[in-house]
Amino acid sequence: MNKYIVSLRLRTLPLSMSGIILGSGLAYDYRLSTIDWYVFAWAILTTLSLQILSNLSNEYGDAQRGTDSDQHGRAAYGMQAGTITAQEMRRMIILFVFLSMVFGTALVLTAFGTLLSMQSLAFLALGALAIVGAMTYTLGKHNYGYKGWGDLGVFLFFGLLSTMGSFYLQTQTLTAEAVLAAVAIALPNVGVLNLNNVRDMDNDLKHGKRTLASRLGKTAGKIYHAMLLLICYVLFVCIGKYWVLCTLPVIIWHVWYIFRHDGHDLDLQMPVLMFTTLTIALLAIV
């Protein structure tokens, strides 16, 4: 069992919960201090399954192309380390596709009481799209990560859909505040992917992985990173979520570090940005 833990990339899981927590917290305020905790629980299980599915599919897709063969001092994932076979990885992917479907279906059924309404069918379709999106970042002939569309995928699925979807499932409506908050929390989520891509830029280019960061170049990629975080704070302030500014010193230090370091050193900032993003989500619902 231990050999699978690294491939699950557990450190990414708090990040994936940020949108659900933010959307549900806003719904709590909108509904005058009440939410459906069963809907919240199913939403968390669904997003965790989708995040793990994305991680596994990403590893499998990169392993097929040899993209992560050189880890530059980082701990190798299961397939790169040779501890997990391609067949085992395929089984894990199938398992988390199944779990994503089960949890997502339970979420929709709990929220709407039926699977046959227009709302239910719309969310089931969005869930199916999220599964496809999670799998095809680097996996398959039509993967979008190698073509520079990964940032948009994270923005849509782990930002907008996560936050707005969880808010709508609780309230059956959308507000301007929920939409702006979804955009705001999506940006540091994109930032995590961008930081990963800036770190791996040289290796990605060798293997034909044309991420947005590799298209921009290191300096522009870092400026883009800083702008994502700046706009995040601006949007939260615009909707009156001033408590998020408590994390600003950490982000200023984070950006300063990014501009002064490259390569493996940037990996040290991954957990910083992930947990700061989760903290921002929590502070936005205080």
C-alpha cells in the first residue's frame, strides 16, 4: 500500500478542497447560518476523488512520454520509481473514476432529491466533464496539458465549478459574490499548476510539453504567477473579504522567493501556496 501513497500526491488534497469550503461557507451565510452537511460531505469526497484521479492520470500520461524521468532531486512517483506498473496504475485510475462517479451521483441525489430533474442532469453532465478533464490533462491523444491549456482546465474545474457548484448545490441559486469568489480562489489554484510548470519548464520542453509557462518563458511565467495572486486579493477585497489580507505577508514572501529561485528550489514553495490558498478560502468565510 505504501508504494501508492506517493502517486496519490496527498499534499495536493487540501488545495482541491478550497473551492468546496469557500462555496459552502458562502452558502452558509446566504442561508442564514445553515447548510446541508450531507451535501458538503459528498462534495468534499467528490473533489478529493477527482483530484486523485487527476494526479494518477497525470503521472500515467507523463510516464508514457518519459516526461518525468528526471526528477531533479525530487522523490520519484510510483511509475517513475518502478514500484508501480502500468497495469496497476490503470487499475487505480479506474477505481477513482468509479469513486468519482459514485460520490458525484450521491452528491446530486442528496442536493436535488432526484437524478431526473434538469438541474440534476446538468450537474451529472458537469461531473462527467470533470472526470474527463481530470483524466485528459496529460493522458490520451487529445490531452490538453501538453498544448498549454492546463491553466484553463484548473481554472474551470477546481475553481469555478468547485466553488460555484458547491454554492448552487446548497442554495439552488447563484449570486455575484459567489461568482467573484469563485474566480478569486481559482487564481491561486492556477498558480500552483503554473509554479509546477515553471519548475519543470526545461524538462517539459525537452519532451514536447508546451505548457503556458513554457510558452511564456521563466521571467514572464513568474510575472504571470504574481499577477494571478494579486488579482485574487483584489477580487476578495472588492467583495469585502478583508480577512484574506492576513495571508498577504506570506504571499509577498512567496513571490519574492519565486523570483529569486529556479528549478527544484521552487518545489519548496508548493505546500506554501497550497496551504495558503486553503487558508484564504477559510478566511473568506469568516
